[in-house]
Amino acid sequence: MQTWPSHPVPRVPGAPRPLRLYDTATGEIRPTTPGATATMYVCGITPYDATHLGHAATYLAFDLVHRQWLDNGHEVHYVQNVTDVDDPLLERAARDHDDWVVLAMRETALFREDMAALRVLPPRDYLGAVESIPEIVEAVAKLLSDGVAYRADDEQYPDIYFDRLASGHFGSVSNYDEPTMLRYFAERGGDPDRPGKRHPLDAQLWRAARPGEPSWDGELGAGRPGWHVECSVIALNRLGMTFDVQGGGSDLIFPHHEFSAAHAESLTGQHPFARHYAHAGMIGLDGEKMSKSRGNLVFVSRLRADRVDMMGLRLGLLSGHYRTDRAWTSDVLDEALARVDRWRQAVARESGPPAEDTVARLRDHLADDLDTPQALRAVDAWAAAALAGDGSDPTAPALIRDALDALLGVALQPAAMP
Ligand code: ZN
């Protein structure tokens, strides 16, 4: 699948800081430890609706991980998927009398535009579920022949399920107890009550064809892939086992990331799937989580159509810490737009206070589990001093501009002087 356009990332003088990141599996902030090429997989969208601010906040958080690694001199191999065949997509297409393929193509195209407008660096590999079906079939067939997957006891629809305990590490990503797992499994697309399964928590690997649903023929029989194995196989076949960061929103901790890991660990006999499991908090609106079911979504494309400054939107989403669930309000956006305006004026000046310390603080805060609230305040302090006429370092505005571009992904075109 075609990815979105990239842009050059400036090199910033001074000493980079190795990134420390919270890991859900161990419950600790730990250093990331990439080799020459850092590796990251972030779960992509199911393209049945436009990108909302919750999605955008998640991809921005992992864009900062990408940028931290670049600053530290690593190449970055970033992989993302598009779940371009799944129940929510088919249900939406049926509801709107739309063709599911056309709906998926349209929303994926809009997502790419949104990501480019927000200056999110693109993945090197951007893979759809449909184009990945041959490799998913191969993996599911192996799990079946290894005896860790089984067919449901159902002659009409012999779906294939994964024995959750097969890897020996089930639960090591989320650390949830079984009642919690069962609750999230039911809430997040699982089928605990499906007759013919051996255990309510076993996850679907392959869904046998139903009338009116798309399906693909092959050695598993006509059907389509499950969601967790899709990500498992796409990541494994590009990054191998024990890649650096598996990322996504906190609603993916269970069952999605737990099962993606368990599938890959069963396929390879190795552990862990990823060194870090990193999760972004949810964005709420008016006190409620932003979600399709509540119908309270703010879409990036809507804000683009309203000519909202995307650098302001980016700063607004970065003004809270990525791991905290946080509220989106018009005040958050207004403050971010005012902030980006001040910064633009400050970097447009011919000189300012020496910026080396500010850049060092920016790096320190970002390397500390992406502490963007503190990072933004460090830039505020420099901008306030520059606008007050303090300092006469002619290299400072350009240094700040390059650091904001490279480390925060915020590009500031010089503003006209007032
Ligand atoms: Zn995924």
C-alpha cells in the first residue's frame, strides 16, 4: 500500500539523549535499546471513518519516538498496517450502501492526507490486510499444523481459533487477570460467547466465509483473517522478533497486543515479540472518551477544511502527556494556536537569547518518556525572552526553528514582523 510523503528532518547541533519510554508489560520507564536501525510497529486504522483527534494523538506520540531515534543517529524502520477488511468496515459499508473496498480506499487516502498535514513521518512499510492475506494464511496454517490453533466445533462455519495459552506467555503484555481480560475481550471485538470454541478467550485467526461477506480461497478454506494475526504477521515478516517498540492506543493493550504477541511467539518459539509495548492515552471531548459509538468525534480533515493551522493542532495534541487520558476543548486549541503564533514571531527575530540550553532541555524532557508539557514550556521561556528583546545571539532563532522541526515536528515558517 502506498505510504504518505516524507520531509527532510534537520540535524540539530548538541548532544542527543537516549530515549526512555514507559513499557506497559513491565510497568516501568526503561531505556529503548535500538541497534543501528531502530524498529517500530504501530497499529494502523480500520478505514471506515475519518481520522479523529484520538488517532492523531496516538500517531503523533509515536512520531516523537521516531524523531528521538533519528536525533540519536539511528535509521528507523517503521511499519504500520491498515485493517482494510474487518467487521466494522463491512458493517459501515452495508449501513451506508457503500462498496467496502471503495470506502476503505477513500478513508485510507484521507488518513494519509491528515498524517502528511500533521507532519507525521511516514512508515517505511505501509501494509493493508488484504494484500497481506497470503502471508497470514501461511502463518495460520503453521499454527494449525503445530496444534496451537484449532477449528471451531461448527460444521457450517469452521472458524479457526488460537489456543491462548499456547505461547506460554499469555498475559505478559497486559498483566490483566482473567475477569478483566473477559470484560475487554467482549467490549473490543472478541466473541467470548461463540459456541464451538474451547475457551471464551481464544481469539479468531481465520473467519470462514459467510454469505455476503468478502472471502479469499486457499489452503484454510474460503474466509478472511482475524485482526490480531494480521498485525502479528505483518510486523514479524518485516521486523522479525524482538523489535524495539510495539505501539498503539491504550485500548489496544488487550486483547489486540496481547494476542499479536502470543501469535508471533507461538509461530517462532521466541519471546518477547517486542522489547517495549507503548500505549497512548485516549482523547476525550466534553468529559467523554472520543469514540465512534458515542458519536463525539472531532476529525482532522474537518479542521483542515476549516483552515485550522495544523502546527497549532499538533501543539495542542502535544500539550498534554501522551500517556494521560485528556480532554479536548476549544480552549486547548485556542491556547495552542496562540502558542504557535508566539513561537513563530520569536523565531522570526534577527536574534535572541542563546538557545543551546533550551535545546538541551527540550532533548532532556522528550527523552524522559516524551514529556511534551515540559518540553513546550522550555520553548515558551525562550520565546518569551526573545520577544521581550533579551539576548543578541544571531544564531539562536534558526537553532530553535531547526530543533522544533526535528524534535517536535513543528515547522515554523518565519512570520512577518509586526
Ligand atoms: Zn495491530
